[in-house]
Amino acid sequence: MNSVFDQGPPAPCPAPFNMAAHVLARGALTPDKIALSVLGGDNLTYGALRAAVLGTATGLLQAGAVVGDRVLMRLGNTVDFPLAYLGALAAGLVPVPTASALTSREVAPMIATLNPALILLDADAACPADARIVTVETLRAMRSLPPADFHMGVPERAGYIIYTSGTSGSPRAVVHAHRAIWARQMMFDGWYGLHSADRVLHAGAFNWTYTLGTGLMDPWTMGATALIPAAGTPATELPALIAQNEATIFAAAPGVYRQLLNQSELMAMPYLRHGLSAGEKLSPVVRAHWEAATGTTVYEAYGMSECSTFISAAPAHPADATVLGRPQQGRKIALLGPDGPVPLGDEGTIAVHRSDPGLMLGYLDQPEETAAKMQGDWFLTGDQGSMDSDFQITYLGRNDDMMNAGGFRVSPVEVESCLAKFDGITAVGAAEVILKQDVTGIAAFYTAAAPLDETHLRRYAEANLARYKQPRVYIHLPQLPMGANGKLLRRALRQQFEATR
């Protein structure tokens, strides 16, 4: 038997369709219900949410954008982010959310590639000067404008663009269709166990795509209540917020779970049913500690920017801590070798069928790169795994050197290209390494005539790389390990580093 999961497709996405209209439809039935509670801030009802989104849509169109235009989002960790995102979608524009930690050096090529009609800018986010900038103050004033109509169209049209680091070192713009939100319904039972009565507390920032999807869009699609901690809330306060706000589901990255468990004792969280984790593999040790301390389970999910999360554990399908989980109902997933699906139990590349409504339309203006990720009708994730007879998938690593930094995938080439310009460095390699038990980070290995001042290296990285891309450690080496073909052996760097710890 081959490693293929295919138990029937999901219901087809209706047409005409608009992603924002879909997200807000359920809440329109309960306009006085709290859609969003910023813990330590204001509440927003479903009625107010809809009015703010459609007013923003009006304002963006009045600012000169037309249907199909791209809108670059350089916004911080505030409610402005999801309101602008949905407002752009409602108007038929194509929002491009970006991490506020990016530097101007990193944003400039994005602007050149996207040619956005508007740039929505928070003063705390870096961005080159541009005539197309709309300030956050102007953006907020749009919420009180008369509502625009939802722009309805074919589900396959471009909806939004997100950036992911590519193996080439240049971040790639991933174009998703409006139908991508329709695919997320497969997560409701396949990962979350989500119901309209739930109160979902996500520990991430508003402007993180994990928070945007799992913490906001999905609860709103179900008519549930989203709970987001105010900016700057320390992890140690989250158990009290979960308890006080009667959160039933808690979502966070693995690093947050580790921080919570550093406390001597966790406050009781009587309403919490379970936790959710994504972005990187949760350590079995951390998971076991959480379950012992809280009496609740953490369900993990695996995915990527090109298809969000599609393999997961769930209340209906628990998984052992050593595996990723199983494909969500409605997905078509395979483990591929050079000749197609491999036998059950064998190692193969995790692949998603092109029929998946959550799969990207492609990389912006890069048809050759898009085609290179396909094997027939299958999209290749680049991750290796094996599938058992119950369709549980075990993760076996990547077939490239991509790094994971706090839930963000980072290309070592991007980090290396930046650091190579630092005066005195003659060669550089970057790799994800184990820094201590259950904690990994980016390490930069470099050659130079003599060890360089680490303070200067760190300042240079801070000025030129987003925080999550900055190396945690810098190691001077007499030479970098190279293969017979002259290629840098990043795995050897990692192994050498960890052997000395």
C-alpha cells in the first residue's frame, strides 16, 4: 500500500466569493457578540468589526486603489492590522502583510517587486520614504466611513500575498486565492476542535500570520470570540489571562509554552479544553510537562506558507508526541519518491495535491520557480516524512538547509548574503543549531583574519536583518567545511557546533 491520504475532497468553494465576506458572515447573525477582546484594551463586537472593515474598504478605494491593486502592510502589533487586511480583501484589493521587524533594506526590494498602490505604515515599522504611504492615523479614520460593498468574484482570483524565505536567499512572494479561507474549514475539526461558543486566546502578535489565521480569521469564521493579549504582555501573565477570560482554547508557538513552564507553578485554567501549537516541532518534554501541569493536551499542526497547516493532531484524532499527526479530512496528501508515492513506512517528500483549495496560486512573477516545486500534480514541500497505516506522518527533516527561527522559516543564504558584506569577513555560513535543551537558534560561522568584535557584528545584523533572522551566536573558524564540489556543508557546521556543547 502506498503513502497516499485521499478520503474525498471538501465541498467546493461557492462562487461568487469574497474572503472577507466569508469571514464575517457568521458574525453578522450575532452583531452584539464580542468578536475580539484585546486583553488590557478594548472589545469589538461583530457589528463594530463589520462596520470597521467595510469603512476601511471605502477609505482604501477613496485613497486611489482599484480592484486588483496590491496594498503593502507595514503595521505593528495593533488591531489596525486585521482590520486593514480584511478591509483590503473586502474591497477586492490584494493585501500583503509583512513582519514589522523587517528593516528598510529588506522592505525596499518588496516594494520594487510588488509596485503597491498603497503602503499602510505604522510609525514604528521601517519603510523607505514613498508617496504612496497611508499613515496609521489616516487608516483609523477610515473605519467611520460609509460601508463599501464586498467585491465578489471567482474564488480563484488573487486574494492576498505573503512572503516566505526561499532557498535562494531572496524572500518569495506567495500568491494565495480568495478560496484559501474556504480550505481552512478543514482545520476546525482536523486541528482545533473549534465551536462557535469557544473563546480562543492566541499568544502571538496581531501582525503574525499564525495569529491572523488561527487567532482571528478562523474564530471569526465560526462566530467564536478571539482573545489577544495587549502588546508587551509577558508570557508569565498568560495563565492568569486564560483563567480570567475563560479561554477554552490556547494557541501559541512552542517557545511560549517553554516560557510558561519556567514558572514554579501554573495558575489553574478551569475553562481550558486544550492548547494548539505550530511553527516548529514542540518538544515531547515540553508537551509532557504542559499536560502534567494543566491536565490538558496540546495539539500540533504542520504546514507552510504555500498551503498553511494541513497535517495535524486533533481532539478527534490524537497523535503521539513523536509524530506530526495525520492529514486533515478533505486533504489529498502523499509521501513521494522519484517515481511517485512510496510504500507505507518508507521515507518520502511530503506533498500536497494541486486540487487542495488552500494551495497557493504560485510565486509572484516566478512561473519557473512555481513549476520547480511541482512533481506532476503534487506540490513538494521539501520536508521528508513517513506515513503509517493509520495515516500518521512522522517528520524526518528537510531536504535542504532552511532554518526555523521562532516559527519563521529563514533561508541561510539570506543571512549569509547579508553578513558577507561585513568588513573583515572572508566567508560565512549560517545554520540552525541546538543552543540548549529544547531551544534552537541561528548560528553564524565565519572566517576572518582574526575573530571580529561580536558587538559590532550584532549591531550590523540588527540594522540589516529582521530580529528573527539575526544570529544568536557568532563563531570564528579557520575555515568552513566544504564538499568535493565546493559547496558549503551547513549540516557539518551544525554537527561541529553541537559536538562541542
